[in-house]
Amino acid sequence: MSVKVEDLTKVYGQQHAVDNISFEVQSGQILGFLGPNGAGKSTTMKMITCFIPPTRGKIEVCGLDVSAEPMAVRKKIGYLPEHNPLYLDMYVKEYLHFVAGLHKLSNKNKIIADKIEMVGLSLEQNKKIGNLSKGYRQRVGLAQALIHDPDVLILDEPTSGLDPNQLVEIRNLIKTVGQEKTVILSTHIMQEVQAMCDRVIIINQGQLVADDPIEKLSARIAGESIITVGFQKEVPIKALEQLPGVQKVEPLAQAKYHIFAKSKVDVREDLFKLAVKNQWVILELMKDTLSVEDVFHKLTQKISSHD
């Protein structure tokens, strides 16, 4: 087991930033770590990487206890924080030499050249970091996280500031790295989760509310079916809400609506009959499945509504 977290808790005064969470991550797995702002994601990552101590609980990285052997654990981890801490007055290659020196690496020149090519910094390697775009600064951060060939890679918002082309390149890099290492990544971009992750953990208000393989995440919701329907012109929402099994209706743009119904109810036949009766012209009718974003909203709102 590369990362094992048991009953992890972090308390600041009266606030439980992380509240008794447990999970395990295997080698060769990419874990998406999701939650609203302030949910406890970054706090959890900082405890795993030995930046802050837990109030209670136990963390093991590659069989090493984080509290008992923090220096040994740090050697096993590559970490890219949310706010990428770089020396802006240093040149890219100079900075990576500095980081390699901190890790006491031998054959630094070859390692640095390999990492520069890996993250796509070849044309920028002789520039000052302060002169780079945010996307290229993220690449420098990824290079420093990978430079000592860690077993575990922890990435907090790794695709922040990247343009669409860079997103594809960094996504492919993370997927390649994830074949051999344990990768834990935090992101607010749900498409990135679906594209990269094998498994998803969602936390909200410090509590773990989901831990599932990506393909089974939708099963966490007491199933709803979602119908997207588009009419030639707007129709009364109340009429749609009165269809059998319908739980709610959300208006979209251009006379389109999301109709949420109980999981075992298919409202399309009744919807068609209602449209014929009222002479509504249907231009679009589609049954949707819950995306990671849908599940995320549902689970995090469910907890918040109980407060």
C-alpha cells in the first residue's frame, strides 16, 4: 500500500478542518481528490506530505509512518502545492539544479535534462522563472516534484493556468506517470477527473462522503434519471413538474429544460403525450447519465443542507 490514512483528523480551535477520514491508495493508481473550497483537501495533502502534523490519526507512505519518519517519507513523495512556490529570479535550469542538490542527486545534468524534456520545458529552460507564463510555471513545479523520481506524487491543482493544448500534454504526462507511481491529485475541473483518474474521493466539510472507482461513482446517488428536453418555445414548468415521477424541473437556455425523475421512472412517453396534447413542438429529447460533476454537486450539497 503506497498511502494509507486512518482516522485522520485536523482541528483548528473549534473547527474540524479534517474530520476522521480513512482511505488507502495503491501503487499505479491515480486518485482524484475532490471537494468544495475549504473542504479539507489541501489540509489533508499537507499532512500526508509532512508539512503539518495531524491532530489525531495515522498516515503511512510506502510503509513509513509520517509522524515517526518524516524525512524518510519526504524522500518518497513529490509534491506540487496549490500555490506553486518558485524562486522567480532564478532560471529554470538553475532552479532545477538547486532542487536536485537539495535531494543530493548524482548525475544531476542528465536527470534535469530528462525532466525538462518530460514536462515540455526545452524551449524555456534558459529563461527566468519570473518571465514565464503561469502554465509554464506549473510545468516547472511538476519538474521539481518529479526530479527525485518519487514513489508517490501529490498534485494540488496541477492544471491551473494551462491552455487547452497544455492541458492535454500535462494530462497525458500524469497518466503516464500514474502507471508506475501513486498519484493523488486535487482539481476543480471535473473533465480532468474523468479523463485521468481511476478512483475518486470526495470530501465535504472535512468528512469523506464518497470513495469509489470512477465508473461506479454515480451509484453513490440514490438514482435519478435526467431528461434534457428542448421545445420550439418556452412551456409552463408547472406542467412538466406534474408528470408522474418527476422530482424537479430546471430551466435552461433557449426553451430547454432538465427534468429530474425517480431512477426507475422513464418520463419520456408521458412527456411526449403532454407535448402532443398541448401542441408543443419538441426539438430535442435526450436521457442523460450523471457526470462526476453532477455527483459532486449532489453529495456536497446534501451534507451542507443538513447543517
